[in-house]
Amino acid sequence: MPVNGGSASTSTGWRAPSGTRIGASRCARYLTGLCLPGDRKSIEPMAARIDPRHVRARHQSMHHLVANAPWGEAAVLRLARDLVLAEMDRHGPVAAWLVDDTAFPKKGHHSVGVAHQYCGTLGKQANCQVAVTVTLVNEAVSVPAAYQLYVPESWARDRTRRRTVGVPDPVAFRPKWQIALTQILTLHREDVPLAPVVADAAYGVTLDFRAALTAQQIPYVLGVPDDTLVWPPGYTPPPPRRGRPPKQRRHPRRQPPVRLATLVGRLPPSAWSTVTWREGTRGSMRSRFVALRVRPAPARARPALRPIEWLLSEWPPDEPAPTKYYLSTLPASMSLADLVRLAHLRWRIERDYQELKDEFGLDHFEGRGWRGFHHHGSLCIAAYAFLAAERARLSPPEPLSFLRPARLPKGFTPRGAPGAA
């Protein structure tokens, strides 16, 4: 089993690019430690559970595997992904690629990437690390397929801190959406089954992210804030003027774009439909939705007209106003029910994060280095992938007819992302 992106494996272990052998038994012990019961999945407690008579030696061996050995975590993620995809097909094709990030609260300031930033785990600004992920999902199965630490700008500029924790020289500061875009294009190049990209407003708010996906002909369903500007259905704005504006206006004033909250707020109650998107543990999950065809307003720096997209808005019956908004480049023939189901598939990644942290110790790594952070994360995902594949293999397939691959243009070939490093 090669873990360095293509090197041959041997019966005695895995060969790293530098020629260092990484014993398969070391990896098996680490994965076993992640799967065994226990409150902590850091190295020392795992070593004590695996080999209580030789804790010190086992601790040193496992620490070397994760913190120092030069094996490639990307290959481990590919193997984990392919293991799950082989079983996922029984329950339907890949329905979406979920883009999200997860935070790891930290008390100190020396672990790689730690900074005072928004921590989703705590729901506020706090000292934490943040990893960006892309997860392949359908309604029954899911597996994280990409995992990378976000390096804040303060870290990216500090050569001393970078050198201390081993941040590779090519790694520069990039916004989270650029990290996610690079991950998406990498998965496309690896022939992962195509599906729409789904993310919340933390990613959808960035016009450059939406424009880059559109330029690559990658469909999306992205959350956006309620102050996003669009032109209402049926209105086609004139092309942008060139040169100075005329002193005397000879034509009627152009209709300005409107905020999503304003546009949706003008709709009559009859425009909203109740949609059930799945059965939860407490009964049917349903709410009120409306879908319109709108044209997003361009940014001032990019005045070209944007194509017409879907606007999906949700208004729960117990709320005084709509609470969520999405823009989507899925085909105009897409039904309201299908749009709603895709937008609400994000529950899968929330469950994945919870199980990865609670059951497999994704947030229990106590090292400070770049290599250790990614090695531990990839092994946690590999252990979780085994569980996900077994669940999919043992669970009877269900008729999920709505989970069909997105209809993409013929001859679709991903190209390099504008603005991505």
C-alpha cells in the first residue's frame, strides 16, 4: 500500500520518497488506537491501550510515524476515499461535494496555524486552528476527501514560526475559498465522480469563488448573505457603459439591483411551498421554500454580466422572516425539491466532524508541527472511512431516486483555477 503518491509497496512496509521505510505495523497500531474505546486519542494514551507493557517504546514508534516520518498523507486520503466510494455506489451516486472547515480550539500559541480567529466549534472568535475540507456525500454515505490546514496571514509572513513547525516553503497565505478551490480541482483531475459543490455562506459570499467555479463549468449550491445583490426575474440589465456617463439622461433610469431580502420580502405568501427533504430522528424535516431565476449583480471591479442562476430561500414557519438564501448554477429544469435536498445535505459533514472528533480523536493531536497535524488528520479520516465503508456494505441499499449526478456540459474538462496558487 503506497503512501507517497505512487511509490511501490513491499511486504515489510511502505517506502517514503526519501527511501525511508515506514512499517505497516506502525500504521496498523495507530489506526487501532484510533478505533479503540477511550476518552483521549493522543499518542500516549493510545500507546498505553495498545501495548501496556511497553508504553514508552510504543509511544516513540507512534510519535515517529506521525510527527517525523516523511510519508504522503494525500495518498492515504485517496485510499480512504476509494474504499468508501466502492461501497457508496450501492446507495446511489455521489450527490454533492461539501466544502466546509472545522476548528480546533487551542490554549497556546505555538501549534502550527493557531491564531485568534472565528472558531465554529465554539461559535465565536477564539484561539484555534482551522482545517478546510471537501467531503463526498450522498444521503446515505459520506467521506472527507481533502483536508488541509488554513495558514493565517500572521503565520505565513513569520519565517521563524514557519521554520519551527515545518510549514513547507511553497505554502503561502491563501483564503479558505482558494484552498477549497484547489482541492476541488485536484479531485476533478483524479477522476472522482462529478457532483455539484455545496457550501454555506462563508464560501458563497466570495464572488471570486463563485466565478471560478462557473469558469470551470462546475455547478454549485452556495449559501449567500441576505444583502447579496441581484436583478429580479425577467429583468435584463443593459451592458455596462464605457467612458464617461452622459450629462443629460436620454433614457429611463436603470433599475438598480436589489438585496435578496428585499426581493424575497415582496413575494406573496402563495409563492412559498412546503418541502420535506429527509426523515430525521425526530420526524420529517420540512420547511417553506421559494425558488426564483435571478441574475446576480457583478462586482464593480468585474462589470461583466453574470449568468442567470437559481435563488433558493428558506422561511421556517416559526420565523418572522426568511432565514437562508442560496445561489445555484444547476440547470433551469431542476425541481424545487431537488434544490432543497442538495442545499440541506450539509448535515452529513456536521455528523462527520462530530464522529471524527468524538470517536476518532481528530482534535486530540498534541503536536505542534505541520507534518504531524496532517498525518494525524489523514489517519483519523482513514479510520473513519473504514467505518463508513462497513456501514455502507452492511446497510441495505435504499431507493434514493433524487440522487442523480448533476447534468454537466458535454466535454467537461476542469481547467486551472483563476487566482488559485
